[in-house]
Amino acid sequence: MSVRDLNDAPRLLAPIADYFSRALERHGATPAGVLWRDDAGQRLRFTQLIGIFDDADRRGGVTINDLGCGYGALFDFLADRPEMAGGSYVGYDICADMLAHARRRITDSRASFVESLRATQPADYALISGTHNLKLDTRDAEWEDFVHKSLIDTWATSRKGLAFNMLGFDRTRRPQASLYYADPMRFYDFCQRHLSSDVTLVHDYPLAEWTMWVRA
């Protein structure tokens, strides 16, 4: 069964929201609470995502949509950067418990948090970190169809660009059935055909994943 559109996605995502609620209860607002190994890896991952920013963004005033924001770690990473001077950030997540933690932790007026599986307003950039990695028992083909629709939908709200990361194949580790491992070249081709001709694949960093920059 395929996802007809994003209105059909909650049936796939409800078990994932429950999974993250339990992870948050066990680990708290930490990288482990959003299924990352450690803080260093999380920061390296964020560094790759913001490589999409251009020189003009350093003047500030950049607006960000963070799809799958968890407890707001990406805003913590961005908060003191020059791009966020006078800028704004909206974090979206499907897990109400994650959002409650984010709102309690982060009182910066530039940040807001919305319970949604999609961006609800335009922004200069959309950043998506690990949001599409956990599929639980959804078949790979169905999950990929959902991810494609999510990327198209997010691109429509992104004025300057979209950056996302996904797990890659790692022959040194046994794959986990609950995770989705994505072929970067398939997604590179998808982005060029459906989003923009200006696509950059980033994979020269020491994590078992890759990052894609899509610029308008």
C-alpha cells in the first residue's frame, strides 16, 4: 500500500510518535532520546546540514523550518550563529511529548514549536535531521514513497533551500529492520527530477549517513 498523500501518513507515523515518547521517557532530552549515539555525532550532523547556508545568510535574518525537531537540539546549535541574528525558527514534530520538552527548555522568542508532520509556513530553509530514519515495520517501498511526498511538500515551503540527511548502507554493521537505509544516488536523482537541478550530495564525513543540499 502506498501513501496517497500526506493526509494518509498519520497511520504510518502514530507508532513512531509513540516510540519516541518512550525513548524520551527513558533517556530524557539527550541525543539518545532521539536515537542518536552521542552529542559529538549530533553536532557533526548539524554542521553538514547548515553547509547549505550561503555568504549572504551571515548577515542574519534567516528563517528556518526544522522538520522533526525533537526536543529542539538543532535550535540550540543555531541560536548563537550569525544567520539567526534577527531570524526565526519553527520546529515541527509528531511527538507531543518531544514538543512539550522543547517548549519548556527553549524560551527564546525566535523559536516556536508546532505539532505537525509538515511545515505549515514558508521559510528560507528547511532542515531535516534524521526525521526519516525510523520506519519500524513499514515496508521500505512504502516508506520511500512517504519520504518522497514529504520532501516535495517541504520543498514547496522553502524559499532558498532544503537540507536533509539519511542513513546510508554500512557494511561494517548489521542493519536494523526498524530503520530505513537510503541509497544516496536514488535520492540525488529524485531531488533533481522533482525539486531542483541544483543538488549537492555530501558524504565525506565520518558518520554512516549522507546529507543532501537542494538549492532553489
